[in-house]
Amino acid sequence: MLDAQNAPAVPTAIRREDYRPPDWLVPEIVLDFDLGAERSRVRSTLRVERNGDHDRPLVLDAEALTIVAVTVDGSPADYSYAGDLLTIQLSAAAATVETLVEIAPRANTQLMGLYESGGILCTQCEAQGFRRITPFPDRPDVLSRYRVRMTAPKADYPILLSNGDPIDAGDAGDGRHWAEWHDPFPKPCYLFALVAGDLVANRDRFVTASGRAVDLGIWVREPDLAKTDHAMAALKASMKWDEDVYGREYDLAVFNIVAVADFNFGAMENKGLNIFNSRYILADAETATDADFDAIAGVVAHEYFHNWSGNRITCRDWFQLSLKEGFTVFRDQQFSADMGSAAVKRIEDVRMLRAAQFPEDAGPLAHPVRPESYIEISNFYTATVYSKGAELIRMMHTLLGPERFRAGTDLYFERHDGEAATCEDFVRAMEEGGGIDLGDFRRWYSQAGTPRVRAQLGHAGEGRAVLHLAQEVPPTPGQPAKQPMPIPLKLALFGETSGAKLDERLVVFDGEAQEVVFDGLAERPVLSINRDFSAPVVVESDRTLAELAFLSARDDNPFARYEATQQLMLDTLLSAIAGGQPDHGPVLDAIRETLADTSLDPAFVAEAVLPPSEAFIGDHMAIVDPEAVRGAREALRVAIGREFEGQWRDAYAASSANRFEYSPAGKGRRRMRTVALGYLMAAGASDAPALAMRQFDDADNMTDRHGALAALVSSDAAERHGALAAFYDRYRDDALVLDKWFSVQALSTRDDVLDAVEALAAHPDFTLSNPNRMRALVGAFAANQRAFHDPSGRGYAFLADMILAVDRLNPQTAARLVPPLGRWRRFDPVRADRMKAQLERIVASPQLSKDVFEQVSKSLA
């Protein structure tokens, strides 16, 4: 129990229902930076206007700032500074407020505000970092036009970048220079950006649909320049795609991207000056996997698409975060599907949703897509807001169809351009532009939890079948009772004998129970449901293993075919874990059919033949048993490996001459090669380690080399030590590749993973200060279900130690490590008590950040 007298103070929650418009507006802001790593001085000139009839003072957010001077209309101001708030008394309805502050970028380990990364000065202001740069009403509904001047030592910072378009530049004397930028579009302060450093650019040009030329630049350290071509190609493809699909044209004369090594997020969509985590910009065949190339293309597209869905139209308040993020994730998913294999992309997106968002929905941190309250807004950059938010947009797209959905988005962009909008504004535009009533659909924004749909297909004879549907939305924290969700379900029936499609339709299931009647059936039907994953729900059906095997071989919807195979494997694994004699026969038959179908994309085949992850299997158990899950899954892998050893050898050989080419076909061959190698290792083939080592040595690309390393690292083969040493020696000076070296060991299936991870945490190349390195080792280990849940509890203690250590430096990174401990209720009493004890240890720690406090306290509630 916590001592009440010594317990940390409970931070105050911010509630959506308490929103009120800002007291003061800031139509224009002029910023003047005197830049230096140890000390920067920031002069800010605000033109402020009273918003409404009131006499309240101007209150500016101001965190970790040294206030040097404050004036109003040129005279000393009547002000106070306390509790991270600068309060200024104003009598007039409008005024010019000037502040001068000092900040220390090099000492800013939180990576919020203005900070240093590898000698580069850069900013991160979303969600509330601008207050760490200069006093300002730091909220997204205060939109301002920005003019920025930067002065800095030219030798240290030869490149000076900010939002908008460059206006002028020159020498300032004494080895210093200056540059001015102006952004003509009103924006909230979270979109402000500044970069100063010794950078070089990959330059290109894009001509918009209306014929305007836009200068493009991707700015990096000089040694990294050769790794930016893929990102540039993705940027240009994104700009063209957004014009073609959404009619959105870029609006400035320049578009810049800067890559930095230290970044809390993946990237940031600051108007005209996107700042990226370098892992989402830098790529070549030697250092980046196919997954890295895909992620770069997707993230570049995502941040560019934000120019309209996030910048030109922003959020009224942070509760509306999914307005920009859910919509933009859907847009980047569409883009990636159009650029590659749509089927494989959908499989990847759903796998990610199930791995991150479904557990979130089922745990103590569950919250609606539009949350009702928060303590620290950074904690709501979640899978629910992003991935489930994207699924809500996808469902609207499914209900409306492409043409009416485009009419709705056109109306949304036209109506709210230049405004701070709400989720309700978006839904209303969909209704009016698409001609549909989405009244009940709004529940998806306000209710947490993943709906569970029970589907039973009954045969009434005389060519008729009746599908009985029932739904339940489980209770979540603060929402014990739920209303039924409107669920768009894509359905099809296939003839059990002929395999022909008998019926196909879209059903909107919007009650607690519903019946769907199918007439005119010439033979007994087999049900294909939630095709394309048309709704983010869990489907429980009475389909037999034989019916699932039938669909895995004959369903004409690629995702449904994949899903049938996965469900077949899942049912088989759960039966084995429950103590039944494992019957791998139906699974092996389904895989045999899949491998024999030469019409299938190798990338799809590679996904379809892999068993569900250990975490996904555990999510379907009342109490997770990590050892039993690992044992059952490995037994299935061994059976698949041995049954099809000849096919795996053929598949491996067929792709052995594959030279690197970043294309859907090339990616498919490499993916199939990695899967085949994994199954040969699982089968215990005597030559498999040698094959893996040869692939590791001969690879001309990181996908093949990393795939071979991953196969060896989880084995007892003597080659594993040599491969790990060779990989480290080859890439020890490349931070992004070295992250892979840490991760592949943290994700190993060997029994000694915990020992290895504890040793790696003491490695000279491990650091608490870089978020990428933390995620690579600590985040990966926490996702390794069996290793993390070692019965001793050492894994829990290790994670808690890391959370507390990182919280002193970077609370956002620390808070993102908490959720694995928060799932303690899903495990046996011994593990649950040990996880809970670590959470209690964390929350009792003095000077705990709001970020971590919120995550831990909710996990214990």
C-alpha cells in the first residue's frame, strides 16, 4: 500500500466536456531566434486579440523557460510567471505582446521543444512542445501566421530552415548569418518547425496539376545523402497520388524534409518542413529491409498527406486527434496498397491492429477513438486513435463507396479549410456529401472496446440459408454498458461442392441480433464473413475446420482466404493448448493447397503459411500460458517444416538467385525465401544452419541478411555466434542497423533471451537517451511473450527499471513502455502479482512524470 502522505500528487485530468474557445487569439506571430546549442534566445512578438466579451488576462503556456523580458505595446508588462503559466494583464481588446526568453537546447533530453540531435538543432512541438520554446497559448485552435528569423554561427549551422517559404538570408558579421521564412497559411503552434545544422540536400522538383513548380529537399548529414533516393521517390509519388485520388494540390513553393537521429515519434508533419526520425528516411539495399523501404514510403506519404488532413484543416482540441491521424492513416494505407500488393498490405494493417489495438481495447488503457479525458495528451498517440481511427474511416468508405466518399471528403476540405475542426465536422461532411445517415455510426467515436460478432449459418432447406448474427461490445473502464455498433460486414457464400460463389453482399449489422436470409441456393453454402476485414471486430463463427480449410483454398477474396487459414491454425493451436491431442492434418492440407496454387502472389503465400503470433494466440485465452503457447506454436511449425520440406527447399532455391530489386515481385520472392528458411530450420534440417550462414554471407541486401540472422539467432547452431559478431562488426557505426542487432536478439525464441537482454542493456552501444535504441531492445523484449513473462518475474523488474531510468530523461518514451505490464490481469496469479508489484513500485517513485503516472495508475485501477 502507498503511504498517503508520501504518495505523489495526482495530476489533474483534462476533460473534453470542459472545452471552451480561447480567450485570446493570435492572428500573427514574429519569432526571432539567436541560436546556440548551450543557449538560445527567442524573441516573440504576438499580435493578440480578445476573443469575445470578457476581462480575463492573457495566459500563455511557458514551460522550462527563463523569462528575460515581457512588454505590451512597447512598455513593461504587468505579468506573473508561475506553474508554467505566464499571465499578462491587458486592458485593451488588442495588443502587441513581446517576450524574450532563454532556453538550453543541448540539455533538453525530453526531445520536445527546441533540442539538439547529433549537432543539429531541431524542434518537435506536437502535442505541447511549443511552450518549451516561447510563451504562447499552446492549443490547436489558436491559428497564426508565422514569420521567423534565425541567426546562428555559420560554421556550426550553415543551413537554416523553417516553415513556409524562404524570404531572405544574409551575413550577420562575426561569422554569423541569418535567414527569414514566412508561412502564409494560419497554423497552430504544434506545427511550428525550425532546423539549423550542417546538412546537405537531395533536391528535386515536382510540378503540380495546375502547373506550379515545387522545389523539394530532403536534408541529411552528408554521409547519409546516398540513402535518400527512395524517400524522394515516395514523396513525389505521394504528391501525385493525392492529386489523383483526393484532388489535393500542394500549396507552397518549397517542401523540405529533415532527418534526425533522436526523435520521439516516427515523423512530424510541420507545414512545409517535415522533421523525420532518420529510420523513416534513410534506406539502401545494404542497410534497409523491405519492411524498412515500405515503412519509409508509408510514413513519407502519411506526413505529406497531413498537409491537407491535419494542416490546412487541423484539430479544434486534442480530443479530436483522430480527425487528422485516423483519416491520414487511412489515406497512407490506400496509397501503400495502390503502390504494391493491396492484399498483403491489408493483411499487414490488420495484423498490426490486432497486435496493438485489440489488446489496448481489452485492457485497462482502453479508450474511445475520441477520448473523453486525459492527464498527458502524449499518452493518446495510441493504436486506438491511429489504427482504429483509420478503420472508422475505412468503414465509412465501405458504406459510401469510392465516389460518394470522395464527394464527402471534397465537401470536408472545402467547408473547413483554414479551420480547427472536430470529428463531428468530418462525419457531417460524409453524411451531406455522401447522402447517408451516420447517426448511429458516431458510436464508434464514443464507445471503447472491440465488438464481438457471433455468426451462425443455418440451413432451412429448399435453397434457403439464414445467417444469425449477434453482437456484444464488452465493458471497458468507465463504460460498463454499451449500445450496439453499426457494423458493415462483407459477406459471401460459396457452394460446398462446386466452390462457386452463390451470393455476395454488404450487410450493416446494427442491432444486438439480426438475421440475413439467402434464397435460391443450389447447394449447401460455406460462409465467408468480414471479407477485407470490413469492420474492426472479432468474429466467432460455427464454421468447422473442414469449412475453414475449404475457404483457405477457394475463397476469391485474398484477405478472407488468409483469414480462413489463420483461423484454422488458431483453432488447432487453442485445442492443443487446452490439452487435446494436436491434429495438424487440416492445417497441413490447407497449406498444401496454398503452396500448390501457382496463381498466388509469393508475398501472399508467405503470409498465409505462417502461424498466428504467440501474442495473438494468447489474446484468445482466458488466462495466458506463455509456455503452452510457445510449445503448441513451435510444434505446429515443426510439423509444417517437416511435412513440406521438399517444397520449402524448392521455394528457397527458386529465390536464391534473387538480386535486390525493390518491387512487389522482388519483395515477394525475398519474403518467401525467409519463410522457407525458417521452416527448414524448424524442421531440423541438418544443412539449414549452413544454408542460413551462406545466405548471411552472400546477401546483397539487408532483407536476406537479416532474415538469415533471425533464423540463426533463435537456434542452437554454432553459426549463430559468428553471424552476430559479423553483423555487429559490419554495422557497428550505423545506428539504425545496429538497432536491428539489438532487436533480433531481444526477439529470439531461445531460453536464454532474458540473460542476453540484461547483458545487452550493459553494452557500450546501448543508451537510454535515444528512443530508437530503447525501442529496439526494451520494446522488442517486452513484445517477446515467453521471455518477458519468465516465471521468475525478472523480465518485469527489468522493464520497470528501464521505465524509471528513462522517465528521468524522456517521459514520452518511458510511458510507451508501460502497457505490457498493464496486462497483468490476463495472466496466472503468480505472474499477475509480480507484474502488479512492479507497477506499484513505479507509481510510488518520487518525481514521476505525468506521462508515466497516467499509464501506470490506469493500469492499476
